[in-house]
Amino acid sequence: MALRPEAVNGVVSQRALGGPGGAPAWLAGLARRTDLLVAAGMVLLLVMMVVPLPPLLLDVLLVANMTVSLVALLVTMYTRDALELSVFPSLLLVATLFRLALNVSSTRLILLHGYAGQVIQQFGAFVVGGNPVVGFIIFLILVIIQFVVITRGAERVAEVAARFTLDAMPGKQMSIDADLNAGLISEEEARRRRRLIAQEADFYGAMDGAAKFIKGDAIAGIIITLINVCGGLLVGMVQRGLTFGQALQKYTLLTVGDGLVTQLPALLIATATGFVVTRAASEHHLGHDLASQLLGNHRVLQLAAGVLALLGLVPGLPVVPFMIMAAVFFFMARRRAAQEAAAVEAPEPEEAVEQPEADDLTDLIQVDPLEIELGYGLLSLADEERPGHLLDRVAGVRRQVAADLGMILPLIRVRDNMELPPTDYTIKLRGQEVARGTLLSDHYLAIGLGGGEEEIPGIPTRDPAFGLEAMWIREEHREQAELAGCTVVDPGSVLATHLTRVIRQHGWQLLGRQEVKNLLDHARERAPALVDDLIPDQLKLGDVQKVLRNLLREGLPIRDLLGILETLADRAATTRDPDVLTEYVRQGQAGVIGRQLGLTPGRPLPVMVLGPDLEEELSGALRRGEEGTTYLSLPPERLQWLTAAMTAAAQRMTARGQEPVLLAPPLVRLHLRRAIEAALPDMPVISYGELPASVQVDAVEEVGQHAL
């Protein structure tokens, strides 16, 4: 009966490892301490270079060297991804040191005793037939193959792979962050993918350097062999009294055998290195990919068989080898053609026509609530290695919006768009573009040009967020621009400012029922009686959503959610019209509105007011719809005139250094705000009841029937 490993407190018992029928306990314990084995092996490498080894031990180490090299080659052939062999660069260093230590030990034995063990003796006598000249030529051929062909190619591929991997890191990291922002992957999965990207970059960077070990090993092999030949001749003729021919036969043969024994493993390791750096990620091992991709087309095999058969019929060429290979390829072509025919004729199994997963279809129709698309020239802004990179700034915008407006934004997706111009970016809301801008990633934006702008070289432009005149300048001119009175910001800050402005203008559209439900659940933890009394007995979730969206649409924060809900609970008994409820809430938030307007005690507020005739006209144009909501019914040309009159009055106030503010009656305030929203999105429209009683107003502009 097989023994089952038993564990107590996380430690495997000795009975499972070293009982009857198993490995000895001491050997199993040593196998668990691989760190000790590696450390002892490195110490042995140093000892081999100093202390003479007996020939038998040298034989064992030479065979071990060949075995390790062969295992490394076979492992690389079955590797599907390079990161499965992340230890390979270190293995190259250890293997190179091991071979050089073996060269030192074998050289010592050859020159001192004229004998370095059976392995070197047999390689010199059997492999090259006891002919040192032939052996030396074979040795040189192996070195040329390793050094000129395999090592040079592997070194170049490793260098290019390292460079491309490092260049692709920002794009890969941005893709991971985009998937995380979109909710497609979890935080743990995002960390795992980032870790893999870092490991991949480290691996190819290490392989670029480790390939130099193989190159140096090949050069060292040639030099060591030449030194050994000269040293052997000197020792044989001077110290041992041998003739030149005897010394050449004995020592050169051993030296060539030593070179072959060490260069064959070096060739295997070099080949394994080539496999690692040229291996693309695949779901199968190398043999499967070669068979399926190289021999997968029966027509190609048939053509190859035909060409080989024709060559066999050419007079003077050997018939047998060409006909044998033609028959082999013809047989493979017939077999492959039969497999393809069977695959076409055979009915597909039921599971082969499965419908796509529901999640896959959902991904195809998913629209991101808020996303930023970058042209390829701006991808460096999202590089996490760059100080103040875009992803951190986007996270800061979400925190700022939550602190200022009390609204939790959904995750903002940042991704590249190769269809955009290189320096352009777009901001999309539910798949629709709402803003666009241009950035120069290697410049700074100077806004609010002072008197010395003519002396500052740059590219004239406009601030994408507010449309102010600005200029793109180089970093070396930044201090000069600041001294000239400019506000100088980097491209990431420009985009973050533009994003903040877009959110303040359009963010109310992102407040869906689920987001409101989350806010109410949070409020229920603090005031459960208030929330339970209001919803669903007095108002529905959708009614509260409309009120909150109305507030955010005009830039009024909803941080004081409990105060807003208190007002709704008090007024819901008399009306359920979201627009009317919004006006009640705004009156309850008079203090917040006053702070937004920058009211100062004792200082009157300059405002724009409606003339009595226009106020009466607007009040009479209010109509009630079928659902009980009111709306402003004015002809299009009258609305156009009203917008133009308001715009002209606002421009006059701005010219006098005053912030435009429109003071309107409560009944028409909301409808008037929506009528002029497109032309004057930043102008506050307030009613009389939204101002504290202590505040005085100064009507500096009056818009009446004859305002224009």
C-alpha cells in the first residue's frame, strides 16, 4: 500500500519521506534544503579552481555538466512561456562558471599527470579516432557554431526583446488600469498582471546580459584550448623528455578531448538560450507547434515530395536518399489530407457549437460611464514610472469630486485610441464624446500671459478646459514664463483640470438609480428612521434621483444628504414634482449657495434681474404637462432673444469685473436656468428665497422687453 504523506502543524512526517519503500530520510531532508545545495555547489566551484580533483570525481562532474545542459535544453523545448524559466539567466551564469572550473581542473590533471579521467580520454580517443588534428578541427567547428551562429543570434534577439518589452510596459500597464477602472478585473488580478509585466521586463533584461556569458565562454574555450596545447608540448618535451610527435599525440589529444567534453554542454546551453529568447508565448510545447505549423498543410508536403522525386531522377544525383525522403513526405501528405477530410465530413459534436457565454455578450454591449481616450503620442502620461502620472491624477479627481460634490464617481477608464491624432485626447460620457483637447507631452502650458510673452518662445494655443489664451513652452522657459505672470502647468494637470470641469458640467448624468441607492444605504446607517420614512412611502427612488440630479446639474453639492432628505420628507406630502422639490431643497441649502457665491457680510451682491414685463411673460408661459410637471412654453425665436439678452448683460457685468449672477422668481428660476444653460453654463441662477435675509442685492443689470 502506498504511503500517504502525513503532516502535523505544517511539517511533513519522516514516515512519509523516509519509510520503507521511500527515499532515505537524510536524502529527503537534504532535498528540501535546496538553498544549502546551491550554496554548497557555488563553494565547490571555487574549490575546483584551487584544489586538485581526483580523476574519478572529475569524470562524475563532467557527466553532470552534460546532464544539466541536456535537461536545460529539453526543458526549454517544453516551455510554453519564457517566464516559466525565470531562473534561466542565473542558470547561465552558474553553468558558465561550472564549465570554466572544469576546464581549470582538467588542465591541472592533464599537465601534471598526463591523465584526466576516462571521460576526457575516451572523447579524445573514440570521438575523433585518436587524431588530434581532426579533434582540433571538430572543436573549432563547434566553437564557431556556438559563437558565430547561436550565441550571436540569441544575444541579438535578447537585446531586441528586452528593448521592446520595456517600450511596451506603459501601454500594458495602462491596459491593466483601464480594465480595472472598467470593473473587468479585480484588484488582485490587476496586481498579478502588473507583477507579470515587471517580471517579464526583468527577465528579458537579465537575458540580454546573460547572453554575454555564453559569448565569453566560447572565447574562453578557444583561448584555454590553445594554452593547453602549448603547455602540453612544453611539459612533454621539457619536463618529461618526450619527442615533439609524442607530446603532440598525448597532450594535444587530451586537450582536444577536454575541449569537446566542455564545449558540447556549452553548445546545448547556447541552443537552450536561443529557444528561450525566440519562443513566443503559446498554449503548446515546441514539438506540437512545429508539427502543426510546419507540417500542417498537406499541399506543401505534396509539393515537397514531388520536388524530391524529380531531383532523384536527375542523372548523376543519388536516387535512393531522394526517393526515401520523397516517400516519407508523400506518406505524411496523404495522412494529413485524410485527417483534414475526416474533420470536414465528421459532424461537429454538440459542445463544439455552444452559444457564446452571456458574459462575453455583455462585454460587447457594455458602455463605460466615463472614459478618457489618448492618442499614442500621449501614452507616456499614463506611465506609472512618471512622477504625477495620469492615473494618479484621475484618482485625485475622483477624490476631489467626492469631497466637493458628495458624489461617488464610477471608475474612469483610461485607454489608447490609435484613430486619434497623436497629441489629441477625448473625454467620453457613456460612449459619447463630450470634450476634446490637444496636449504636448514634452511641453508646459503657460496660461494668463503677462507683459513679457513676446520674449517667450512657444506655440500659441488655448486652454482646453476654459478656452483661455495660452502657450506651449519648453521646460527651460518655465521660470521665465512664471516671472512674466503666467500660470504654468504640466500636461497631466491640464487634462485633469479639463476632466474636472467636464465632470462638474455633465457629472449629474452619471448619477443613476444604483448610485442613489448606494448613497441612501450609507445615509440609512446614520439616520434609518429618516430614510425609511421617505422611501418608498412618500417618494420613489427615481424621484430622489431626479432631485439630486437637478442639484448637481447646477453645481450644488449633495454632501449634506441628510439635510436634503429632511427637506424632501417635509415637502413630499404636498407635491411629488421633482422640479418643485428641487426648489424647496435649494431654499434649504441657502447657506451653501451663499458660500458658492462668495457672499461677504456688509457687501451687496451685484445681480442681473428680470424686468416686470419679462417676469410676467415668463410666469404666464408656464404650462403643466400630463405627468404633472411644469415647463416653459415659449416660441423658439423668443427663447433665442432671451438667451442673447442674458448673454449681453452677462458680458457687461464681466467687463466691469463682476461675476454674472441672475436673480429670478422661484416659479420660473429652474426653467429659466435650463433655457440659457447651453449659452451660459457657468452663470448661477438663483431665486429670492435662496439668499440669506441679511444679504443685500444690487441690481446692476435689468433684462426687460427692450433689453437689446
